[in-house]
Amino acid sequence: MLSSLGRQACQRSFARTPFRPLRSALQLHVSLRDYSTPTRPTLTSQTRPLRSPSPSPSTSASSRAQPLDIASEIHDPIRSQPTAPPTVLDKILPAWASKAKPYLLLTRIDKPIGSILLYWPCAWAITMASTVNHLAPSVPAFYMALFGVGAIIMRGAGCTINDMWDEKFDKAVERTQWRPLAKGDVTQFGALVFLGAQLSAGLAVLTQLNWYSIVLGASSLSLVVIYPFMKRITYYPQITLGLAFNWGALLGWSAVAGSVDWACALPMYAGGVAWCVMYDTIYAHQDKKDDILVGVKSIALRFPDSSRALISGLSATFVSLMAVSGEIAGLGPLYYLISCGGAAAHLAWQCAKVNFDSRPDLWSKFCSNGWLGGLVWLGIAADYLQRIVIPGAY
């Protein structure tokens, strides 16, 4: 009883002091401490009469509910940690290789759509150049396999560079906060060392080409490096991405022909850039709300209410330029029927049906461009088979 009276006197004396913030902080500290020792009275419970009966269990529980919530917010850091969605690596990666998982996730190898989209312009150019130059099937087969490996490596390197630039942004964006650098599973230095290994592997692939192509391929690295920076200064970073992602339309041609036939390859390259801007605008709509908060710019934010008209115009530009490239290369009806006609129909479906406010639908439409790229290549390959592989069929 004396202890209680002394504590009340202390409380009244403390209430008259000018340091009210300090008093509130001490009250919170004592409340949190006394939650773990419920048999001791707390400062916040001293407002009841000294000889009042003990509170009912329900009243006691309600009076302690608030300290419990505060404590959980302060002492439960796990609640705020991002949870990585399950990936195919969880199923196929053995336990002994678990330390490699963050680095594999850094390359987005669990989401191959990026490598596929990077690969298709290379395949278009290789096959069309083989048609124009009447090359044996072994030539496009070899270079398509080589460029396939290169696309996987360089797409992974591009993702590493992007994540090194965007670590702080990724922490603030719901869709990207589980990425290895954002979560802290990989350090900036570790990512830099890994990037060196990736670029070395890419260089090993590049040196299999002629010197013209080696110089041409190396010159594209600057576009890969500056793309993440462009998201900070312009609403049109997708143009830089398109220039980088479709470089294979030039490189693939020079690889099989010794140099670029600019009359044929340049319309294809420009059309590919328009295509990339189109599908990356769809992709950018996934993060438009978070991008506003963190300060990332994109075409999706520049044209929030007219994106459908924008991607429709870009799609028409892509099909038109591919038709021009085919005309200059002298391709036949199969190319126009399958590549141009098929791409036009697929793009019309995307533009008409995409839901810019649905992340699942945006991701689905974005990924469907992997099939579109294959459809364009199929028409070029059909023309190549008709003209080169089957003598007299054309």
C-alpha cells in the first residue's frame, strides 16, 4: 500500500513538470515493460481508486490491448519484410546450390520472357539475311543457337545493372521489393563481381563473330548501362530500352553477312523499337501507382489516359516497317501472310483487350509478345524454306 501511495505521489509530481514528451515516452516504456509482467500495476492503470476492486478479466485484457499492438509494431520487423513469390528455382534448385539462388534471381532466369523478347530481333535478322544472301541452313542454325545463349547472358547482365541502379526504388515498389538487392540477399559489391562474370561470358560469345560484329555489339553496352538512369530524367525511357533490346536486328545481320545491309535491317530495327516501346508501355502500367510515389518516370505516366491509342499507333508502325523491310529484302507472300498479317491480328487483340488497371492482365498481355515475336520469325523462316531449302519452290 505504501508503495502504491508513493508511486501516485511521484506521478502527480511528474505531471506538473514541463517535460510532457518525456513523460509520454516513459509511460509507453513502462506500459510495454509491464505487458510482460502482468502482476505489476502500470502507470496507465493508476487512474482507478486506490482501494477499488480488481478489474474484470475482460477489462484487464482491453486495457492491455493497446500496448500489445504497439509492441508488435516495434519489435516485429518480420512483418515489414517482403516475401518473395515462389519461383521455379524453389522446385529445381538442389539444396547444395541454395547460395546461388539470389544471383540466379538477379538474372530473372525464372522469368525467361525478357530473354525471349531480346532474342527475336536477332532471329529475324539472321533468318532474313540468310534468305537474301542464299546461305545454307547450317549458317542460320549455328548463329541462332549462339545468339540464343547470348540473349540469356546479356539479358541477365542487363537485369543486374538495372537492379544495381534501382535498389532504393525497388524497396519502395510492391512488385519489386523481393528482388535480391532490395532484400539484402546480394550486396552491391557482390552484384558488381557477378556482373563482371556475366559480361565476360557475353564477351566470349561476342568473340565468335567477325570483327565488324564485335565492334557493333560492344557499342550497344552504353545503351544497356544508361537505361536505368533514363527512368529518372525522362518520361520516355522505353525508347532507350527499345534501342538496346533490338540491337540484335543489326548485329544478327552483320554476323551472317559480314556487315549490315542498312536498307533492309534499319526498317526492321526501327520497327522493333516501336514494338518494344509498345509492350513496355503495357509493362509499365503495372507499377504506375508506385512509380508516382518513388519518382520513376515512364510513358505510362506521361499518357495515363491515352495509352491505348499510343500502343495502337506503335503497333501499326511496327507492322508497317516490317512490311517495308520485307519488301526491300524481296520476301514472298508467306512473309506478309504470317509475319505481317499474323502480327497485325495479334497486336489488334492486345490493344483492344488489355486492361490497364489489372496487373495480371497487363503481365499476360506483355508476355504474349513472346509468341508474337515467334510468329514474325515463322513467316521469315517459311519464306527462307521456300526460297532456299526447297529448290524451285519459289
